[in-house]
Amino acid sequence: MTKSADVSTKRLISLAPDNWVKWVTGIPDIIAGEILNSEFQCISRESDVLIRAKNPQYGNFLVLNELQLRPTPEMPRRMRAYAALAEEKYKLLTYPVLINILKTGDAEIPTSYETNIAGLRAIQDYRVINLWEVDVNIAFEQPLPSLLPFVPILKGGENESIIREALRILRDDEQLNQLETVLAFFATFVLESALVQEIMRWDMAVLRESPWYQEIEQRGVERGRREELFSSIELLLEMKFGSEGLELMPIISHINDLERLKSIQQAIKTANSVEDLRQII
């Protein structure tokens, strides 16, 4: 029987737990212990990982790791809930860490939750790590194999040669080779999809085991819609402006935003010349 894929957050962190907790906490002499059950009465998420840790200064405590694909407005409140539930269950103080994988806009990402009602306050601080701000060399030098699948979206990791180096390391290690498909998914954010499919394995059975499968599925839908728009735009350009209109396709083909592509599609119908379209694009 084929062994089922395990690309869960727990699996990623368990690859090098000591280096992971040193990185997320910034505490150099911390030692990772048991990875604990993070299922609480009302909350069970595949992207939560709770680690028992210790260090001479702070003794035993918990490191709560929450990996989310994109920043969301409700996360500060959830971080407060996760930390409180973890402390209640294990009777240890908790160091909460929120790791955001993909950037969405330029809005400031909160690092604490605070409420005040009739003078009574609730405050929960937590550390925020944005992967797009993390130097890609950390994944190779620490080493942090847990970060290898995210290399394409780390700072400086969009280079094809660096992505190929991450791929080589994953393929050379039996414990890591299942993560190739996750690397391939994140590589599609910075490389042409055709190139990614040429050099990497793309296994949907593995991706379905990922805690970010819904986003992966949605990205597939968006990619299909984008291809439909490219075909429609190309046809409209040729019908209205002939070969001169098709000269715009190399420019348009680099546009990924669906709404912008829809605008171009509509603009072709009303434009009087290729030059008018060029100005719009």
C-alpha cells in the first residue's frame, strides 16, 4: 500500500524542531520538546502546532505556531483565544507566533490583540513573522528544512537557481521529497507555470493533504480563468486590429490580475486604434 502524503504544518516543523523554535522565538538556548495536541474544545486547525519548550531563563513553556496563508482581520482575536486555551490545557505560559506566508496588500499587520470594556482590558501580544520579509539564506544556513518549500516566496528566493537548489535538497532526502509538490505550488507565484511543471513534480494527491489546499484549488480556478481571458483578448485583437493588434500580446501576457485583464478585454471593444490600447495597457 502506498504511504499517504504528509505535508502538514506539524510535519514541516518536526523536521528540525530545535532550529525552528530558536528561529520563531529568537531565544538562542531554547530546546524543543514534545509536539503537543493542539486540538481544543472549540478549535481544531491543521495549521496550528504547539511545542513544549524549555530554556534556563524561562523554564518550561509552550511555543504556539500558527501558520496562515494570508493575513486576515480576525487573526488577532484568534491568537488571543489560542494562547489562552493552550495555557489552560497544559498549565504553562505560552509564546504565540503568527507566521504569514503570502503578502496581501500593504496594510500594517497587528502584533497584539486588545479590548477595553468599562475599564477592564484584555491584552495578548504575539510575534508576527512575514515570510516575504525572511531572507532566503536562512532556509539553507540554519538549516531550516521546514522553510525549503517556501523558498520561492522568501526574500531573495524568486531566483530560478535558488529554487532549483531547494528542489535538489528536497529530492536528495527521503524525509523531504514529498515536499517537492508544495515547493512547486509556491514556485508558480514567481516562475512561469510551464517551467515549474517541466522541472518539478506536481501531485494533486499530495497537495490535497496540505492545510492550504483550498487556496491551491482557488489558484487553479483563477489560472484557468486567466487563460480563458488571454485567449479571448488575443482573438479580439486579431479580429479588430489584425497582426498589429497581436503585437500587444507579449505585454498583456505578463498581466496576472484578473480584473485588469477584464478591463483590457472591454477596452478592445471600444478602442479606436492600437495606440489607444497601448496607452490603456
